[in-house]
Amino acid sequence: RRGRGSEGSMEAAELRVGFVGAGRMAGGLARGLLRAGKVPASSILASAPSDKNLDAWRESGCRTTHCNLEVLQESTLVFLATKPHILPGVLQEIRPAVGPHHIVVSLAAGVTLQTLQRLLPAGTKVLRLMPNLPCVVQAGAMVFARGTGAGDGEATLLKSLLSSCGLCEEVPESYINIHTGLSGSGVAYVYLFAEALAEGAVKMGMPGGLASRIAAQTLLGAAKMMLETGEHPAKLRGDVCTPGGTTIHALHQLEKGALRATVMNAVEAATNRACDVAKD
């Protein structure tokens, strides 16, 4: 393991990155790598069955192909970004081309490391990554878990590359379904909350477009304060409340509506569903 760290940083300079599947999430990760200058466009190769998704990749200077095997032949770090039900067939197809120099990263929801390792050659360096939609604007929340063949070098490389797409944390695989319930699906809970915030302002007489922009900026600012101060959200919430003021009156209404219990139930329901999908 000696010198592994320096190898990780050197590798990034000459890294060739492949994407099997070229949908929205794959495109978001690729844009993050390009924007941060982590990988030149000429070192990225994406494959998809039709040209529908590939045009955008070509416009940003990436290379494209219809052949999944070509991605393996041309790349060292390979992201598997197909739909989960298609992945087993894709793994069967690429298996002969996977070698010890490859790092294989699966984005497929519900496909476990155990399954990936079973369908790939023994000892393959495989990791499982769960991104969320804001990766497409480089503000994602991602977690990844490593398979038995992947070491510290691979984990460090993936983390340093993906930090350009947002928050990226290594976790035990058992957390991945929880991340789906908290963050993958959680983005939608936040949109619902933002919509309700803006509609409340519209009800009180503010134009819809302005209300939406202010709601979005309010969420962005609150999130940024949580990340940058590291304070518990309850402490930050307390800082906004003055005795007998507007905020505590509003919070009382949210508590009457059981906002906290409802959101906790939502995270639980989405996590359970992610677990069920993994079993199918």
C-alpha cells in the first residue's frame, strides 16, 4: 500500500473515464469533472444505444460510441449508468473486457455490491455510488461504498474526482438505501416544501415568480449556513426565533401540522421502498 496516495493524484492527470449509459445523471457527473478541470473532454468516452443522449456529450467535446465494450477498452475508470434492470445484461456483455486495471463504479439503484461482484470477474475493483439529481448542477449529495477488491487508492480517487460534483462521502453499503430515502428522493420533498412556501406568499399578495425565487434562495441560504457553521439545525432555528415574534408563531403552525413526524415518515417510506426494490 506504500505510496498509494501519490499514485491516486498522479492517476487523475492521465485518467481515462468511461460512461456506459449516457443519461442525465451520467451527464451531470461528466459536466462536474469537466467544469472542475479534473479530466479533459478528450479523455471521456460515453456509450448509449442511440444518438438521442450522445449529442450533448459530443457538443462538450467528449467522445461517444454505441459499443459498450469500446468504453472498457478505452477507459480505466468506468461508470455504469444504465437503468438497473438492464445492468445484468450489460455486465454479462462487458465481463470479458474487464481487467485488473479497471475501476468499475455502478450508479444503478438497488444493485448490491454482492451482485456486482458475482457478475464481474473475481477481484474486480468495484464501487457502488448513489448520486442525486443536483449533481447535474454540481451541488449533489453522493455516497459510495467499496467492494472487496477496491482499496484506499480507488476510494480516494473517486472521492477527489466527485468532490467537483458536490458532497461525496464514503459509507457502509447499508447506508445507501437510507441515502436514497434522505437525499435521492429527498430533493422532491424540498421542492414540495418550496412550492408550499411560495404559494403561501402568493396567497398573501406576492407575485408567483418572485415568491419562487425568494423561496429557492431561502432554502439555499439555510442549507449553506448548516454546512458552513456545522451547527445542529435546531440551534440555527432557535437563533431565528425571537420571543413573541413572527417565526415562533409560524413554527407553532408547522408543529400542529406534524411537519417533523411527516417528513420522518417520508424518509422511512422511501428507504423501505429502496430496500424492496433491491430485493426484486
